[in-house]
Amino acid sequence: MKKEFIAHVKQKNDGSWKSPHLLVEHLNETANKAGEFASGFENKDWAELAGFLHDLGKYHPDWQSYLRRKSGYYDIEAHIESTGNRPNHSQAGAAYLFELFKNSKAAKILSYVIGGHHSGLPDWEPQLHSRIMDENQRLIKDDLEKVKQVDEAKHFLNKSIPSSIPSIYKTSIDKNSNEQIHLWIRMLFSCLVDADFLDTEKYMDEKERGGYLSIVELKERFDNYMSEKKSDSELNKKRNGILKRCREKAELKQGFFSLTVPTGGGKTLASMAFALEHAIKYGKKRIIVAIPYTSIIEQTSKVFKYGSDIDEEIEKLKASGKFLFGEDQVIEHHSNLDPESESSKNRLASENWDAPIIVTTNVQLFESLFANRTSACRKLHNIANSIIILDEAQMLPQGYFKPILSVLKGLVNYFGVTVVLMSATQPALKGKIGSDVNSVEGLEHVTEIIANPDALAKEFKRVEFMFPKDLNKLRNWEEIAGELTAHEQILCIVNTRNDCRRLHSLMPDGTIHLSGFMCGEERSEIISEIKVKLKNHEPIKVISTQLVEAGVDIDFPVVYRALTGLDSIAQAAGRCNRENKLEDGGKVIVFVPPRPSPSGFLRKAEDAGKAIIRNHPDEEFTPSLYSEYFKYLYSNLNSFDEVDFYSHLIRDASSFDFQFRSFAEKFNMIDSTKQFSIIVWYESLKSGKGSLKLIEQLKYAGASKGLLRKLQRYIVNVPINIFNNIKNANYVEDINGYWVQSDPILYKHGLGLLGIESDWIQGEFVQ
């Protein structure tokens, strides 16, 4: 009887065994899937070879024996002679590459992919090199030699070297294509790990994947919805003009685009119109919308699913069947997801982004593009041949410009991606960014979708800005509170959470407080409450940090804004007279708070804002003015590469020596080393949802992926010094490795984290 070499086994619920997943089938199927994925960037043979060799080490007798012993599956082959050790099953394939290629540099390419297909993309030194070469720089071949003795394995050992040219070398778009080698290796890695996951999943527990509408069908839904949405109001006529221009410009050649549309111009739907038309024209597979804040991602997802983000309207749209794309066609991927509200199909799609419309965060997108973990990287090949819409593009972190702009160029130039930079306050990302001493190469050949953004901004003018005559004269909070109290409906946005707490304490009862000291569940409920009160024309006063500025669709007649950067002032104005229903326009009143912004980036943004306002005291806010502001701001920043992108992934690229793991550990757009997460006690009086039962589960059953995702809604992140004060006051306890509120004084509805009434909150913190 022919020996069977097994990749996986599974025991059924009744104790019997499913027919084993044969290794020969797994290698062939994984290679076929990986090759299919890499066809999108014309390197099918590279990914296929990785698939054929990735589990080559499983032919080792010790591995076969280990599988049977560990699983309890004993068949006719259970007598296979073995030393009892478990070989590293990825090492044999990685070592074989150095024999196959006869070239250590070329062999390194796929050795990263194969050697890291379970543990993640490694650093060459010391991780991968020490697994392949001994101290004398000789190839470690012991496991490989055992594999070579297996007849079935010889079929895979006879595979030829790939002949296709790596996609990054097919054109000479970049001055130095070596800068994108790491991205190409990541794409191959993604093809392999996703193929491996999917083939293993098919055997172990085949799940419901796919079933999404095509881009053409989604466009039909979009067109039908928009035809029902027609309105003769002046504002909607202007929005329809923007929509028409987006459709027209979608015919242009793929690459970088900017969509510069004033707040209230309908850019969310207009950008989707562009993306759908462009995807059909150029055969793009999916549309990825990346958003800076989780606080607005749910809002955007609702607009794409239903055509509205107001819960009452959504119920009516669902009942009428006249919604936009529908719940099952838009995949959300972010930390605030509630697993109970997701379909199993959508949860699976968030693993590898194989759906046509993805709504995610900047953090999820860019940290995945620089990740080394298999779970984060498996989606990358599905970013190829896509359209990426970067909503609120001005929020891209300046300290990460070098790696972010580099990877965007790589995606556009070599992987068929079109990028749309969307904002009312477009950042200055073209050409050289920064001063001569400290600069980074920006983007080239960016096509503006709107013919004359300055003229459009003036056309959409809805507010009057009122600036203090003396930008250095400080005002006190009592005076500001007195002015705010005189308004029926008022929004005041301040620079820090401390300022928000202080000003709110001086306001009348019923004033709403909104800041990052509150958990996500409460913030979402408060924003919904604000929208309802505004819609019903009820009195409402809100004191908030800047978390309401970027993309939160609220509409006040008057907005107060503490002095800050010009872009933030403009974004605050986007919450004023948004629907242009006020005959005399809205009022945005800028004031100088009692203390300047915290030192660092916020202080530099405030200084740049002051400089532009002084130099252009009577000039209207237009994209040209924002561009001048950003250039001024960028010229005063210290670094555009805080994570040392060059040293990790470019400097030694010509010899294929990369530090994948080390860079992934550094590339954290939200620096967890500078803050702590606290799970708070919160029970919603409106929805009945809360954290207390979840905390009990954490205490007695321990952490699970699903439980932790539910708890995300009840987390407040705080800086280290605040956390230390909270911990020293015994307001938190460690429950199975997570810090959890332990005293009712710590968190209060409507205010968030309180601690004790003395001033234990030291320092200034935004949002």
C-alpha cells in the first residue's frame, strides 16, 4: 500500500476521523491559490513555487510521526521511524531555495516568505539567517536531506526557478526600485499565507465565504439609489455637480487623485461614484475606504450600507428596500466592531478583505502594509488592483510620512492601485515636503478631480469666521462659558480633554460633554443623541474635544473653536451650517484659550495657524490657503520618519537584507508604549448594552478573541502618568492581564474617567 503523507487531520464530533488532508493535495492546492492571487501583479510562478515548497518539511519522518502522536490519529503509517523530535517544517523549503537558485540573494526572497509563513516575516539577521546557515556560513541541510529521500517529495523538488520578472522591475517609474522590494516580498507572502489559510480552512471547517455582488452590480445599486435621491435644492444641485465631475474624471488613467471638496459637498458618495466608475473602466477588484477615527467609521459604513447614518431614517430605508448597497455588501474592519452584530461571512471577509467594499481605519490599513504577522499580512494581495480612498487625508501622521508615502507610491506604480486623497483641507503632499534640513519626497502626478477647488470652496461658503484682533490675548473659561450659555444651540471645540472638562464644569446642567475620556460605546450614543436633538430643533449645548471635527455629520448654527491649526479650524467650521439652511449663514468664533496648546505638534500647528491668519487676515479659507498652511507647518516639523524606515527596509535592500519584524514592532500609529487601556464599567441606559457581564466573563473564563472585541467598546486609553495615578489610587485591578475598573468613582456617565476630585490629571491630552 502506498504511504500517505499527511498535512492535517481532524477528529469528528462522534470520535471518528475525517479522511486525512494529504500533503500532496495541500501543497498543490496552496500553490494554485497563491499563484492565482499573484496573477494580479503578474508573478504567478513566484507565488506558486512558494506554495509548492512551504510545507516541504512535513515530508520529514519526524514531522509525520509528531502529527500522529500529537493528534492521536494512528493509521497504517503510524510505525514511521522517528527520533521523536518535531522539525521546523518551514526550514526545509527555505533551505532548498538556496540549492535551487544557486544564488543566495535570489533565494532570500522566497526564504522570507516560506520561512515565515507561520511565525511571520522575520528579520534576516539574526532570525532567518541563523535558521538557514550555520556559524561557518554553510547551509543547514539535515532536515532537507531526510525530505529528499521521500519519493513523493521529489515531485516538488523538481520545480523550476520562476521566470517572470518581479513586478517592481518591469518599469522604471521610481528612481530606485530597491525601495519597493520589501513591498513585493510582502505581496508574495500575503499570497502564500492566505492560500495556506484558505486551503486548510476548507479541509478543517469550510466556512461561508464570498457571495458578494460584482462591482458592476454595486454600481447599478448606486445609480438606482442616487436616482431616487434627487432634490431641487441649491445645495443638492451643487452636490450633483461634484458627483458628475467625479464620474467624468473616473475615465482618467489610474494613479494618484485628490478630491478637494468643502464640508457638506457630498464627497462621501461622490468619491464612491468615482471609485465604481474607475473600477469598471480599469478592472479594479475592490474599493477600500480608510478613515482616521473609529468614531466616524461606523457613520461612513452606515452611509454606504443604507444611504443615511441616522438610525430613524435607516429603519425606514430598510423597510422600504430603497437602501444603498446593503448590510452584507460593506465590510467594516476596525477595533470597535461588535461581533454579535456581524454576520459570520463579514467576519471572515475582514480576515483577508476578499469583499468588493471595505471600510477600515488608517491604522488597520498602514499597520497591515508594514506588518510581519501572518494574520495581518494575508489581506495585502487583495489591496493590489484596488482603489484606496483616504478620507480626511490631512490626518495622515506626519511622523510616518516617509514610509506611508513610499508604500502608496509602490502600490500605485507596481500593484495597480489608484489612490484618492479626499479632504476639505487637502494637505500639501506634492513635491518636496519640509525644509532643506529635514525633508521627504512627496507625491508626483496627482490629478485633482475638481477643476477649481478654490472657486468651489467660495461657492460652498456657509459660515463667517470671526477671529480675535489680538491672537496672543488669552481669555478665561468663565468668560467663554458666559458667551456659550447665551446660545440655544452651540458647539464649542477645545484643544485638550482637560480643557473640555474645565469648561464643561462651568456650563448649565444638561450641557453635553464629549471627549476621549469616555468609552466608544458612550461616545457613539452621545453623537446619536446630538443628531436627534439638532434634527428636532431642540436646545443643545456641547463641549467637545476635536474628535467631532473630522467627518462627524452634525450641524450647529454657531461653533466656537479654541485657537489651533488652520485645518482644525476649518474642520470645526464643517460642523456649522452644514446643510446651508441659515439665511444669514453660520458663525465660527475663534478664541484664544487660557493656555496655549500642549508643546509638540499641537503647539506647532497653532503657531502655523497664527502665522497664516496674520499674513492673510481678510482672505477666505480656500484649498490654496490650506496648502500654504501645511507647507509652513511641515517646514517646522522635526521628523517625517520617526520609525527609521530607511535603515530597516531600504538601506540593505540591494542584498535583500530586511528587518521585517523589527520594523513591524516599531510601526505603531497608536503608540501603546505611551498609554494604557482601561476597561471601564459602563451600562447604557438606552440600549441596555454594557461591560459588567463581559468583565465577569473575562474574570472567570479568561480572554478570548470574541470577548476582547466586545470589550473594545468599553475601553478608555490614557497616558502613562494618568494611568499610574489611577493605579496608585487603587481604582483599577489586573484581571487576567487586562486593567479593569475596580471602583465606581473612576467612571461617570456623561463625563467619562473622573478618578478623585483633586487634580490628579496632570498634563494636557487631546481628544
